[in-house]
Amino acid sequence: MQKKEFNVTPWEVEGKVDYARLIKKFGIKPLKELPDIFMTEVLFRRKIIFAHRDIQRILEAIKDKKSFVMMTGLMPSGKFHFGHALVVKQMIFYQKLGAKIYIAIADLEAYNARHKSLEELKKIAINEYLINYVALGLDLKKCEIYFQSARSDDSKKSNAYYRLASNFSRYATFNEFKAIYGEISPGKMNASLLQAADMFHAQLPEFEGKIPVLVPVGVDQDPHLRIARDIAKRYKDNKFIQLSSTYNLFFPGLKGSGKMSSSDETSFISLTDSPKEVERKIKKYAFSGGQATVEEHRKKGGNPDIDVSFQYLKFLFEPDDKKLQRIYDDYKSGKMLTSELKNYLIKKINDFLKEHQKKRKLAKKQIDNFMLKV
Amino acid sequence: MQKKEFNVTPWEVEGKVDYARLIKKFGIKPLKELPDIFMTEVLFRRKIIFAHRDIQRILEAIKDKKSFVMMTGLMPSGKFHFGHALVVKQMIFYQKLGAKIYIAIADLEAYNARHKSLEELKKIAINEYLINYVALGLDLKKCEIYFQSARSDDSKKSNAYYRLASNFSRYATFNEFKAIYGEISPGKMNASLLQAADMFHAQLPEFEGKIPVLVPVGVDQDPHLRIARDIAKRYKDNKFIQLSSTYNLFFPGLKGSGKMSSSDETSFISLTDSPKEVERKIKKYAFSGGQATVEEHRKKGGNPDIDVSFQYLKFLFEPDDKKLQRIYDDYKSGKMLTSELKNYLIKKINDFLKEHQKKRKLAKKQIDNFMLKV
């Protein structure tokens, strides 16, 4: 028996991912029995967010109306695409439930990888990323957004943050980094320690103090969480509440393998693509679960489970469960053709983008104000 | 032919040190032809500071009356002893020549090694170290003194400093650390990178801007300088002026082997030891170059070059070159006995300490003011 091989690391996702095996390998837990409010968000309703560690204390905080932090990061490189939208939807969801949103802009990492100045990266972070966050519905006023290169304009906070990353280094070993990441350089190690500080520093007295922190990630990012959890467990100077985390399926790249990634032009649709560009990309690249000919398709039916257009409807563009189910059935039975499915998706995306462009213009003003402050 | 073995690393000095071999091994240069002003300081006059890297640009700055930085660090652990006084004498010397003195208090390192709180370490740094600096003659107003755990109360400066340490990590490799230090852990690596930032950050626009920096060290500390120099050479974001450094002989421990160290009680005299304690330590521990009996000593003479009491006179307690030469000759010829040499030293030290205790009381006031500001 031959098993399809796949490879999932924080830097690479290859092959057909077996999520059940990942759950076992990483030691994360399937996500079930969520409160009703979670069912208003398709990402939970459709089990696109499918696993967790220690979610319980976030559910308790929500139930008891206690505050909690949702922590995430962004790497200011390339285009903001629909794969990025998954975490933004979660920010908005948790913000409405009362979470304070922490957003770390990983400009130090981007700086070293991309050979752009910190000033340029700041502009990309704001004009390409944050503007889309706002247009999608994030309320910047209820966020704490910071650059790794300059944590705060309050020196007490800055010092505490960098001190934490530095102290974390004493609680880690090279073997641990090697075991979890496979390979490691001083730069990567440093980035990992800074990331651990990102995830835990909200709990320091200089920030929120004792507070549960939720980190929603794509499942490929779990190694970062394992390192951070292990270090924090051993850390003596502050008693941290262990992180909670959730894991989402990869938003598929256009060609159906791996995840949507801004480093592969033929894998993504960005939120500034024109209607023509969207149409071209879907028609040309979107991997189809249909048959080779219309006749064959009518007879045998298509496979929506591997069809990228169907997946995009499921992840983002068809909020109506009944309609989605009908499309699923019709495509599977052969009643709906690949061209029909693609046209349906193209219209959905372009309708969305038309509205989104308007919202981006409104967002621009908020962003300009924000620019002045950071 | 058997060679005496010795071992010199930043963490350990063992055996009889062959300085000529160290100069060759480390690639540093013998120090010669210094301007006249340097001859006012016995450490230079007596070649206790014996080697350098790139001293020329400091000499030029002094000649042209341009500003420069002298950078040093202190580890707030244990007692302030006479070995520590060498660098303080240099601070005072360069301060009079117009240098701005940067002092990094390595509390993060001490914190991890000594299991004391940062608050306790701060008190040790101030009440045990800085108070002695001031009593010895350092002008705190012309110093920039900071804790590694909290670089500045100006967030622009704090952020720039920690950013530099973080960015430096991308320019180093594990092999380099291994080659230079022999063994390395994430904590040690992090400490080394922070130390490199200590040495170079004065040149950032947030601090002094382009300015030559002198780092005077014991020769065992050269590995830290080599790492810092190599990283800065490759660093692209800021064009650093390469560090200048000078190297001093080890201030010998009482028992004559290795250097005076606060981790070995029988190796040091602290600046708060009582007259009785000084007498006891010199008589009991100070390694003698004399002969076994008075008669033999009178006949064969002693060896001042290995006699610890003579070395202490040479390093710190006998400013008069002629007197020192006479003692050298008399001890060597057998005219002066070990007991006489020791008694002479004990009186010198206790006279010094009596004055120093008075100065410490005056220093206390300055320090209390300083305490309020940091």
C-alpha cells in the first residue's frame, strides 16, 4: 500500500495534507462542542478551524464575560491575499466577543528576508495589510498593533518585551530547536524566541497582566507554539497562563496543492486584483474536480472535495449553507459543470471585491490617522 | 622540552599565562609609542595594558580633540575587588581626555546565573559597584550607565538597542560561535549578541552617531570582541566604525595563579575589607617569590616577577617608579625580605582603603541621587 507523502513545516506545505495524521503527530485536539455563538462564523460551522490546544479557558472567559487576548502576527511581504483573510475573520469574530487583539508586525523577520528598509516595510504593513484588515471590518481602536522592531513608545513596555525574549533564551536548548524545527540558524532561533515573547508578553504586568491568550494559526505554525509553550512552562520569573490555540485548514492555492502563498504568483488572488485578473486566474489556474469532457462530467459527476473553486466558496464566498450544499450535490451529480461553478465563484469574488474596494477607500482615512500615531 | 600549559577563555583563566603566545593566537598587536599623556597612568607606563586592536583612531580622536566613547560593562555579582579597579582607572583616565563613558550593567546575564531578582541586582550594581567607581574618582555626570534589562527610558533608544542585538543574530552562524567560544548554548549566544550590541550601539543615530569606540578589556575577553567585530563587519544596515580595544594583564589572584575573581574567596581583596582582613589575607594567601628561609633568601634573593605582593605594588599601590624599582632590586638581591615586602604592601593597601572609605561616604550621596533617576 502506497501512502501519499506530505510535508508540513512553518516554511513549507507540500503534497496532500492528511489532517488526521497531523493532529496525531502534533498532539493537538479535534475541535468540537463549541458554544452556539461560534456557529455564526462559517470557519467554525464548517470545521475549517478544526483543532485546538487548551481552548477551554478561552471558552470560559467568553462565558464569564472576562477579558482575553487574541494574538496574531503579520509578515509585511508581498500581497495581501484571501489566505490572509482567514485570520482577519477570526480577529473580527473575537473582537466582537470582547477580545483585545494583539497584532505583531514581524518587520524584523521581513527585513532580514526581503532586503527592504524598515521604513518601507512599515508602509507595506500599513497600506497593504492593515488597510485590508479595516476594510474587512476590524476595529483598529480595539487593537494593540506593534512592530517587532519598536515594541512601544512607552519604554517600560519596550524594555519588558525585549527582556522577555532575552530571558527566554536561557530556557531553551539547541537540541530542542533542532528537534522541533529540523534545522536552525542563530537568526531563526532569535526570530522564534521573539515570537515566543510576542505570544506571552501580554501577560506581563507591564501589559495586560494575568490574562488568557488565544493564538489562532494555520496548522503549519504549530512548531512555533510548541517551542513557546515549552519555554514558558520552564520559565521561572513569571507564572504564565498556558497559551490557547486553534488550527485552521490551509486555504488552498489556486492549483490545489499547498497553501495560498504570496511567494507563488500563480497560487493566490489578492484583494486588489481586478475583475479581469480574477476571471483569468480562476479560469486558468483553479484546479478542477471535474471530468475531462462535458459528457463524461454529466455521466460521472465531479469531485467537489478536491475542486478549488468549491473550496473557495466553502471557506469564504458562499455564506449560505443550503446553497453550498446544493452546489456540492449538483457538482457531484454532474448537474453542475466546472465552467458553471467557476463562473459562480468569479461573480461571488468580484461582487465581494467591488464592495471591498469601496471599503478600502473609507479605511484609508482611518489608516492615515493610525499612521500618524505609530 | 615541556611547556607549561595555560588556558584563557572569557570564563576561565588557568595556569601560567604566556602573553606573547596569546598576542599571536588572538591576533592582537603589542602596544607601543603612546602619546606622553598616557605615561601619566602607571597601567600604560608599566605596560600592564600591553596590547590593542585599532587603537590608532582613538589616539587620533584624542589628538584632534574629537569625541569618542569608552565602553565597558559590569556584572553585578559578588564583591567589588582590586581586579575591578583596573578598568575604573581607565574610565577615569579617558574621561579626563574627553571620552564619554558607556557602562552596561549586565543584569540579564547575572540574573540568569545568580538567581537573584533584577531589583536586587540593581542594588548590588549601584551600592557595591558604582559607589566604588565614584569613590575612585569617576564623574557619573559624564557617563551613560544603563541596565541591559532596560536600556533607556527613551523608547526610541531602547527599541534601537534591542533591534540591533536582534539584527546581529542574522549575521552570525553557530559554527562561528563554536569556533570562537568552544561551546555555546542559546543563552550564551544571546548574551554574546547583546554584548555585541552594547559595544556598537553608541554609533547608532539614536545614540552618539558615528563615533570611535574604545573597549578596554582583560585579554581573556577578546573572544567577545572578535565575534562583535566579525558581525559588525558583515552588517549591512549601518556602516560601523570598527571597534578599538586594549588588553591588560590579569590582575593576579592572591595565590598567584589565574586572575583575581569574586567567585574565589581566597583570591581577592575587596574594597570593603577591614585592615585586619587585608593583613590576614596578604600574610596567609599572597603567593611569595621568596626563599624558604631567611638565610636562603639573603643568599639567593627573591623573585619579584612571580611575587604577588610585588605585582600589587606594581599594578596599583606604588605610583613612584623609583621606589618600585628599588623594591624590585632589593627583593631580588635578598636585601628585602618577604615579610618586609608584605608589610609594606599591607600598609599601602590599608592607607588607601582608609581614604577610600571616607570617599565612599561622600560618594553615597551622589549615588542616592543617581538611584532616583534609574
